[in-house]
Amino acid sequence: MNKFVKIACAVMAVAVAASAQGIRIKDVASVSGLEDVQLFGYGLVVGLAGTGDRSQTIFTEQTIVNMLKNMGVELPERQLRTRNVAAVMVTGQLAPFKRKGTKFDITVNSMGDATSLEGGTLIMTPIQGPDGNIYASAQGPLATGGYDLRDRGFTHIKKNHVLVGRIPGGAIVQKEYQFNNLFDGDNMSLSLHSPDFTSAVSMAQAINAQYGVPGIAKALDAATVEIDMARAGGTASPMEFISRVENMTFEVASQAKVVINERTGTIVAGGTVRISQVAVTHGGVKVEVVNLPEVIQPRPFTLGTTEVVPNPAMIVEEKDAEMVVLDETTTVSDLAQALNSLGVTPRDVIAILQAIKEAGALHAQLVIL
């Protein structure tokens, strides 16, 4: 059994086991109104080894001049020549209930024509939310996880992307984000991360069965389940009630999908994928163009020289086609074993799955990345 078969069987086994045991509500849903807040800001990274923005990046120079002016340093016009500074955008996500003084990670992205942010340090940068309020300040050394080496001999060695860096714990919360009237009412809503009508109904039924009172939870749509805390909570506080609900389990209904990444040859299929009876033939023609150099000698008593000329040749190899019949009850494991018997590669499997889908025999959504 090769790697493709093992991976396919493992994916199906995990899906079946998860379906049998049930999924916790907190793993697939969250309390409505408790979304992360996206923050952004504009700042400068200093301390670069000549890899910062060039002089044609005007906004970088203007930012440096304004910053120095606020510090009491006046610069003559057109006297600023620095390659150790780069203008950047700072982004991050503020999780719910992050208190003032706590830290979270941020991402720093180059805006100008800098060649690398390696070794740089972000200076104090306020970051704001979509409402325009400043919720945190960011500062610290960047970790790019790579390098970009160049020299005058046109040697260029690069590893990973060095124009984006992370600062773990680089932002400090300055203002707490206020959630309006989240626990003031009697009702609470849960939102599924992947909306599905069957999953929403199953979640509501699981909550009602846990409390033994019908109608406490009801599915409003494919993504929202509303819970009457006044009827179900009793003497429990809202925090205790939410903790109890989010640890309940229920059966999640997922759509059958086969996800394909053509660039890397990766194929992931869920355990609910089914295939109707279909015959698959695999065969191909391999065309290879090779160069067989030919040596030409000059004629006797001439001033000619021996020369080597190219002599391209074409080699055509046709593989014998084989046919495998897949039964109507074919699962992911059966499909993997059948395709393995044909000796196909992952990229051939992609073409076969696309053909089966076009034939109407693959009962799953085919997602191509």
C-alpha cells in the first residue's frame, strides 16, 4: 500500500471516527458578537543593513522628516539619504476580552521598494480598528524567518520571503474593545463557522436533549442557533452557561468534497465521498526530445576544423492502457486502492477525478485550488 492509499484511508478513518464520537460545539461554532477585531497601522522599520526604501519612495522620507521634527530635529531639504529605513503596514487581530496591557502578535509588511526587512526593528506604531479608534501600540524586532544575500558579483541567495515579518507579542492593548449588550438579554446566539442546515438543526436538538426541555434552542437559519438562557440557565451565570453549552457534542453534517491542489499534486477527500459505477482507463503517451550530438570531420587537405553539431531525436513511448471498474458503493479507500492498482501518480489522479466528475459519477464537490 503506497502513501496515497495510506493518506486516503487515514482521512476517511478520521472522518468516520469524528462522526461517531460527535464534535464539540466550541470547535465548530462561536458566540455571535464575539468576533476578532482586525487592526492596522502605518510605521517605520529601522536598523536595516542598506536594504530599506530608496529615495524615490517619497512617503518614507516624509515620514522620517515628520518624526524627527516632532523630536525637535530640523533637516535641510533634500539632505535625507538613508537606506536603513523602510515604510511598513502593521496588521493584527485583537481577540475578544483582551484586557489593557496584554500582548498579541502582529505582522509587518513592506510598503515601498525595500529589498529586505531582515534584522529591522519596528518603532512605536499606533494601530487602529475599523472604527478609527486606536486600540494598541506596536514595537519590537522583526523575525522574517529567511534571508536575502546579494553582492556586486551578481550572486543572489534567497530563502523565504523577507519583506514580511512577525513580532510575537509585539503589540500591547491600550484600549479594550467594548462588546455592546452581549449578556444583557435572555437569549444567546451561536454561529456555525461552516453554515449547514442539517448541522444547525442537529446542534439545536443536542442542546434541547441535554437540558431535557424542548424549544430551548432553535435553528434560525443555516448558521445561527438561538438559545433561551432564561429557561435553560437556572441559577448558572452566563459564563457557566456558555461553558456548559460549548462543551456539548453533536453530529456535524459536512458536504462531500474532494480538494485538489494542481500546483503541488495534493489530493484530500472526505469520508462521505461516493462514486457511482464507472470504468476508468489509464494510459498515456510519453514524448521525449533528446539531443544526440554528431561529430563532423573536415575534408582531407583542407583548413577546416572538427565540429560538433546538434542532432535532435524524438522518442515516443506509449503505455499500455488498463481498465478498472469501480462499483457503485465505492468509497475513498476503494478509489485509492483502485487507482493504485493502475500505478498512477497524484497528478494522474487529478485528471482521473476531473473526468469522473464530468461523467457524473463523482457525488462530491470538486474544489481545485
